[in-house]
Amino acid sequence: MFSLPRRTLIMTLLLLLSLLAVSPDPSNSTALAQTTSRAGTGSITGRVTSGTEGLSGILVELLSSQAQFGPSRAPSVARARTDEDGRYRLSNIAAGRYFIRAFAPTYVITSDMAARGMMRTVILDEGDAIEGINFTMMRGAVITGRVTDSEGRPVIGEPIQLSRVNDDQPSQQVPSFNLYANDRFSTDDRGIYRIYGLAAGHYRVSVGTAKGADDGRVALHGRRPYVRTYYPSVTESREAKIVELSEGSEATGINITVGSLGEAFKADGRIVDAESGQPLAGMRFTYGNTDREQRYLAGFGPGDRSNQKGEFHIENLSPGYYAAFLIPEAESEWYGEPAVFEVVDADVSGIEIKVRRGASLSGVAVIEGTADRSVRDKLRRLQLFINMEQQGLEVPARAAPRIAPDGSFHQTGLPAGRARFNLWPPNSGGLSLLRIERNGVTLANGLELAAGEQVTGLRLVLVYGTAVVRGRVVTESGAVPEGMRLSVTAQRADEPEAQRRYGGQGVEADERGRFLIDGLATGEYIMTLHAFPGMVPGVAKPQPMRRPLAPVVQRVTVTNGTQTEVTFTLNTQAEEAGGER
Amino acid sequence: MRAVLQSSRPLWAQAGVALTLRLFGIMLFLTPATIPVCAQEPAKPGAATTTATAATTATAPTSYGTISGRLMSDDGRPLSNSSVFLSTLGSMVPSPPRSGLTDASGRFEFRNLPSGAYSIQPNVPGYVRLRSPEEEAELRERTYYRIGDNVNLTLAKGGAITGTVTDATGRPVVALRVRVLRVRDAAGKATRTAAFTREVLTDDRGIYRAWGLEPGSYLVSAGSNSQFFNIQVPSSEEAPTYYPSATRDGATEVSVRYGEEQSGIDIRQRNERGHRLSGTLSGATESSSNFNDINVSLIHTASGLIDDTSYVRGVDISSFTFNNVADGEYDLVARRGYGADAAASAPLHVKVRGADITGLQLVLAQLGTISGRLFLEAPPASPQPAPACEEKAKGQDTRPGALEETVITARLDDKSQGRGRWTLPRNPDGQPRADGEFLFGSLQPGRYRLDARLPDERWYVRSVTAAGETGTKASAAARSSNAAARPSASREASAASPATRATRAGDALSSDGSIQIGQGTQVTGIRISVATGAAKLSGRVLPGTEGGALAPRLRLYLVPREPERANDPLRFAETDIRRDATFTLANLAPGRYWLLARPAPEPDPNDTTPPLPLAWNAEARADLRRQAEAARQEIELQPCQQTTDITLRYPPTAPVKQ
């Protein structure tokens, strides 16, 4: 796994959640028709097993890998159910890159990326008959119980927290393969919860929020949390009774009686013009939790507006670190510095969000190397994101200007910092961002914006790509070691060095070492193979991450409309040299 | 919280280099306008919610104040630590909904609210609003509050429906979507909103439980395609099976009351393959806002309920597909955007009979808008009324109303709309700005009337007119100063959609106050003129003969006596006579009237919208006047008059001989 900074992961997660939040089930989406309309000749077979036994009736699904959906929302391309012996067969599949999953929610998948919350990739050539895409599973366990208040009434809609107590690590979150049913993590109208599909192990079960800054949570639309109470109704984690789950077991009667509500305080502040100190009425703001270092935000609500005196009032804050900040509104020229505050054991007042006129950017997006109107039409449907790298706490931006039919864009209200440009969906329909020019000069590393600077005349140069790279990864001994995770990135060789880590396309290779990158534009690319020693298959226990192997780099030249073959030779010895067990 | 966050973390958050690097650190806010609405009628339809904006616009609210209230359970317990949402219609300057929390005694308070029309939604898991059958009937019109109001709400435990889903071989089905869709309210009247729809998943034993249900009758189906997002569960492989093991037409309704649990609602899947519907989208598919999603609704024709929604998004937005559609008749409607930017297709009727259907074509066209201004006439300089009016008002609410507290509803004056129209709001509510400017968007073609619910009993609507030449200019100028309307308006112009037609109020407004909207018509310059000096009357209806019983379901009509008012629907008023035989009519123009009580029209059990006032129909007006004249219950209302002791007989006794 990449060692991305925690805040990046969290922010990315928030973005994805925000996109997902507005993304209903895409199973009826257009790509399905498109993908299946060109039925192919490939097939995939394999077996789903638990222990030595084949599991029958398990749904195996092949999903589109189109970036615009994302793996977890990808439309189904083909599906099959396993037979009596656990075998399945997916057929009539066109060449391409797919995700594959076995849907067995009462089981714990131990064989593939799913155990790490990742999708498993399959690359298929025309006519390929891929065998042995197997899934091994263990029967999941169940925890169920009831949450009541001190008067014996059910506590309804209360989220249940499970943390896994592990020999290797003191505490670990529940693995993310329990994703598909959020409501399983909350109590129902009788106060009853039931969580299934859990890996065998030791668990701590609790409700409520712990006291202390690191656990401070904004009660977003929510109730004041209870003081954290562990099964069996104790507030100290060391007194919590550990629930032991063996494979396929059911722990019942894991009941909790909640204690008192946690402490809650108020915070008052004002939104003021940074220059004049005058209060600003009607400004939209919100607040969220931040960490002790005040680097990232861990959640925020819909917010409110300042009143006629520029004041705001926040209620029901449990102790912790918070940031109040302006919500940038469409067409707004204002930018507000986030105000960070800590709630300890009393109400807080005197918070000030200082507002100043933000910087602005405007320019035009152009597509290089094509006059095709259908390609130009795609431009309008792309979403441009401007990401500001700022000093201090990064707060959400609304820097997502629309690209007008003539290619122009305009964004106001930006903070000072380094602006980076991204398109969503990445590589949509073959369009990708090639370079950014300011007054004819290519920017080497984003655009540095001074406070209040008004930048015009930017040119975002996009390219249209139809080149395909088909590749394979081999080792000296031939096959890729089991459980090895491989990903390949392709970055334009003419892209400025400093810009490179923000651009490019990346894909996962499948377990045979095949990979496929499409939508590349004519030109030279630097392709890098990242290899990560995987988990030991068949072990449901969380396994420590191991350090990646030394990346393998090669240069490849591609041409639109053609396919280029690439082979990477991986030195698995590097694993021994640099890895840690 | 932790478990929730963990559980909703998408698998692909860590999936690939491309995603993580490209999205490095970006977060953004989505404006309310970009949130697809799961309900069949958008939560905040109508008014110009196209873009959020800083409230630094031309018009400041008239005043600020507090709305307070209390949540109690039906057994007399205060509901403490419960959240309450407060939202505004937010015509021109949308605000995020506020959320408040009740204290130990169940009380909540929203302070520093700008004057406006607010709705209040308690959010107590497992509980629903306790409503009498009468209140249930009135639910069709939303309740709004204004600052100074004290809102006491009683909640009761909702109902629950639970059972097991098994496949055709009798094995329990795990993690299958079960949809619980309310089709009738507690009074047995049809509903056509998805607001009371729940979707739950079966657990590891195949058991589902939908709880916190409003009282009423529900259709329960297993294996539905989701209207709501649930990202990790594969869509069903077969057409939905309805309780107990039926197609939709053979489904058995399950009714629940407050606090009641219906268990054993077991469903055995039928293992019937559904069919695929697919087609293309064309026409006004391009939005002027950032997010260009189009949703296509699959509407079950007979019930008018949305069975499935296909969200079309991304770079290639030209086709749509529905999977696992059961045999039956449906209407397809494509829709995009909100407010002035909205577009929709005409409903396309399809019959699914044992086979897939491809090549369907939906053409989106721009929807209509109505904009104008609500204004308060200056009180007449000379005559008597004003002081008396003020004095009387003091008894109740001394604060005068503010224009922005008015709720204007653009009502479709036509009950006989074709199939599939239900995806669009038929009666969108809107709130004017403090200067009276209002704008309705997303209007399907048809004849509309603007209905104003006034915040001040001293006010009445004198007229709905077309602005004169100067008026049009004035309102256009006011609008161009409005930061909220500007961006969308200019984009609109640059998009230069041929389907969009700007129409002066004078050309769309007919003499009886109705407004004709064609495809994409943009009507500007409607003036709603409000005058002070309104009268109010209340009273009771007695049986026509001593000791007789009063006929059930009576309605009271106020009919203008002046012949020159005979065709002005604004001078007519009507209301139901309550069960205790009392009635109240307010916001009445001074003048000479007849009162007429007569049996209320029989309601259409399948009609989900409020009945149209009889006076909107010319024939009905003439008929009302004939009957009222014959009944001879005359009344003259002076400006500001408040009459509380009207006694009316039904059937009318013989009028006094002249």
C-alpha cells in the first residue's frame, strides 16, 4: 500500500464519499449496454471454496473497470453462480480490463484484494480462456445484541463500533469487507443490532464516543453521543469484555446499557472582513473536527449562515479540536481563513473567521491534435477541479468550475497556495490533461497563487488519446508470486518532473501479471511498475503491510489508434533485500 | 461514528494509483441543486435553487427572530436529545437546513432566523409524527412556520414490517434489497410520493426489518432495483417479487399502524427473469450547471409510482438502460436539472411483454418558468379602515407579515394530465425574496395558477396581473441585480436553447388569472398584488331542521355578489366544514358575498394532490353563483372585519321573504 499521508487519504475518502453520496446505484447505467453489446469470446472460470469444500450458489460478478464509476459502483458486465462443486464460468466476454468479485456476504474472503478492501483485476485478451480465478473463503461469524438506556428503553439507530483486538496490533478497525450494509452497524427500533460476515478473532464492542480530544466527533445532524460504553456496559476499555469469535460462530446477547450523554459545549464566533474588521452577515460557514496537529478535517456538516451581526453559534460540541470555516459558494469572491479552536471543559467564545477577497483563475481549455467535434463535445462534460495546496489546515474548496461550451472557465474565491488542476472523470473518453500554460509558458509545478491574485489567460491543454498499452509482468522464475500486488503507471515523458506525481494514469495488473492501459495519446511515456508483496492467502487475520519492491521503469512510445506491447521483468530478489517480514 | 465511517469507506478509495493521485486532497461542496432527489417530488421544488450564493444580495430579510418548540411522544414523554431539521423554501437565497437538538425537556429553539417560511422536520429514529386523520388529509399541503411561532409536535413509534425472503428453492436470500413502499396513507387515500419508502437489506438469515414506518398500507417487494444508493450490493438478477410471492398486480398490501409490528411478511422469490429496456436521450441534455446528471424514471403506469430510476452521468450521456423490469405497463420520463435550468422529456409509454425492448427514444425539452413580483399595496389614503384593522390585529399577532413569509404555490390547474407526469412537481411551493421577487422553475407545460398563502390575516390578494411596460422593466432590473439569478440566466442565454421562449406576462396570463405554460416558456412580469384590510369570518353550520343531523362532508363557499366580480376566482373562497360543524375563512377581500354550504365533492381516492378550488372553473363559478343566489345567505364584509358568530343552516331554510 502507498504511504500516502493520512490526511490525503481522509480527504480523498471524503471526496469519494461526497461523490458516492450523490450517486445512486449505477447498475442501470449506460456503460452496461455498451460493454455487453460487443459480446466477446473470452471466458473466465474458477472455484469458490471454504476449506476444502466448494461453495454453491455464490454470485461471481465481472464489473466494468471504467474510471468514471469506480470499482465499487461499476456496472456488472457478466455474472454467474457457482455450481454444486463451487465452480463458476463467465463466458462471451470481450477483451478488456475488468474487476471481478465473489459476493458472499456471510463469508470472509481470504484469497484476494477484497481482504484489503481492494478490487481484484482481470485482464482478458480476445479469445482468452482464463482458468483458476479462485476465491477462498472462511465462514463469517455473527455478533448480535441489544442496546438499551438506563430505563430499559431501546436505543434506536445507535451506531455500533467494533474494534478488533489483535495479537500483533493493539487495536484494529473491522476489515472493510463488511461494507455492503451500513445499517447492519446500527440498532433497529428494538435496540437490536446484528453484524455478520465477521472474520474470526477477538472484538471489543461499544457505542458512544470516548472522552478526549482524539475522539471528538461532530454530532453531524446527530444526537449528542453517549459516553462510550463497552460491552458489558463499562466505560473503561480495559474493563471491556472481549468477544471471541471463531469461524462461523454466533455471539448472542452482547447487550450494552448506555450510560449518560457525553458533555457538550457551545462555541460562539463572528465572521469578519479581514481588512476592516467589520462583521459580515449571511456568510455560509460550517465546522468540523480536526486533529491535534490541525492538519486535516475529519468531517463537517451542512453548516449555517452568520446572522445580521456576523455572529455564529455552534452547539453540542464534545471536547476536541475543531475548525470553523467559510463554505465557498458558487461565484463568491470571498475566501475565509479557517478558525481552529479547542473545546476542553467549557464553552468557547471569540472565534473569528477572517474573510478576504480570494484569488481567481480564468482561462480556456483546449484539445490538442484533434478537430473532431464529438471529441470537443466531451470537453463540456468534463469536470475541472482546482486543488489548492495550502499552508496549515486544508479546508474543502468549491473549486470545481464548469468548462463552458467555448472551453472557458473561471474560478473565484481561492486561497493563496499552489493550484493543481485535475479532470474528473480521469481520462474520460480518452481526454487527459497534458499541460498548463500561462502566457504561453508551461507551468512546471502547478500554479503558485498569491493572496488575492487575479490570474487570467491560463490555457489547459488536453489531449485526446486512443492508444492502448497491453503489458505483462514476468519474473526471472516466470510467474508472479502469489498474492503479489502489481500496479503500473504511465506518465508522459514530456511532463515536467515536479508535475509528474500529480498526473499520469495508473492501473492494477491482474494476478497473471497482465495489465491494460487505454486512452493514451500519441507520445512517449515513462511507465513504472510498483510491486507490493501480498498477503498470505487463506489467512483471515489482518496481516501487516510489507514494503514494496524496487519500482521498475521503462520508456514506451505509443501512437493513437494502435496497440503497444510492453513487458516488465520484476526482480523478486529486491523483496528480500529491501523488504521486512 | 467510527463504525459507520469505516463501513461506508469505498473499496476503491485505495484501489488504484490513478484515483488516489488524481484526487489528491480535493474536496468540494455540492450545492443543494446537485443532489438527486430520491423522492418522487423533489424536496425543494420550484423556486430558483439553481445556485447557492452569499446572502449579500440586494434584499435583506425584514426581521430576525426565533422559532421554538417541543417534541413529545404520544405517551407524554419529552423526546430529548433528538434532532430537528429546519429548512426554508429559500426562493432566491437558499440556505442550508439547520439542525437543532432538543434538551432534556424536549424543547428546541432556532434563534436568529431571518424572516421567511420554514418547515420543520423532527428526526427521531423509530418515531413518526402523530397525525389525526384530518391532519393526514391536510398533509397534502406542507405546513410552514414563521419566526415567533411555537411548534409543538407529538411523535409516536412508527410501525415495522418484518419477514424472511427465500429463493424459489426455499433457501434464505442474504443481502437482498427489500423495498417497502407506502401506497396508501392511514386514511386509505392513495399516495404518490416516495417520501415514505424504505429500502432495507436482508441479513445473514434472510430476515429483513423495515421500521419507523408511517401508518398506512405498503407494498413489500424483494429484489428491487434500488432507487437509493447502496453501493456494495449487486443488483438483483430477477424481476422483483412482491409479498407474498406475486407480481406487482397480485401483490398484497401490508398495513401498519403506529407502533404496530407486522411480522411474517415472508416473500418467496418467483425466479422470473426481468427484461431490459434501453434507449437513447437527446434534446436539451446539456446542463448549464456543473453536474450534468440526467435521471430517467420508470413509472408504473397504473399506480403512478416510480419503480426504478436510471442515473445517466459522465462523459457519454446519450443512452439509458433498465434491467430486470417485470412485465407490465410503464411510462419513462427523463429529467435533468433544477430551477430555471431544468429540462424533461414527455412521458413515453411502454408495454413490457416477455421480451427486452431496445431503441426507446426520450427527447428532453426545457421546462417552463414563471417569475414576477409580490407586492403590498400602499393603504388607501382617504377612507376609514386602517386604524380599526391594526387594533383588531393586536389581539393575536402584532408583528406584521413580511413578503418573504408568503408561500406561493404554482398549481397546475388541470387534474387530467397524461400519464407519467408525476415525476415533476405539480404544485411547487416558492418563497419570494424580501422585495417580493419570485421565480418558479421546472414547470411542465400546462395551465397554472399562483396561490399565495399569506402570513398576515390583514392581507388579501387583490389581483394577479401582468406587469405593464414599466413594471416589466422594473422587475427585470431587480432581477439582474440578483446574484443568484445572474449566472444561470447568462448561461441560459449563451446556451441559446431554441426550446426556450421568453414570454411577457401579458401574453401568458388570461383574464381569469391562469397562466399558460408551453414547452420551455419563460413567463416574466407577473404581479401579485396584496392589499391590507382583509376580513375574516368563522362560524358554524346547523342542520336545516331542528333536531336534524348535519350531513357529513360539507364544504363552505364564499361567492361574490357584485356581478363584476363574478368571474374573478380571487373573490371566491372555500373551505371544508370541520367535524364539529365549524368553519373559518380568512384573508378575504372586503365586499358583498353569499355564503353557500353544500356537500363536498366526492374525493378521487387515487388523486394525490389537493382538490382544485371550484372557482377556477368558469362553469363551476356560474353554478356556484346560481345556487348561492338561490340560498340567499348574504353577508357584507367590511375592511378588517372579523366575524366569529356566523350561523348557517344546511339544507338552507327558506329565505326571509322580502
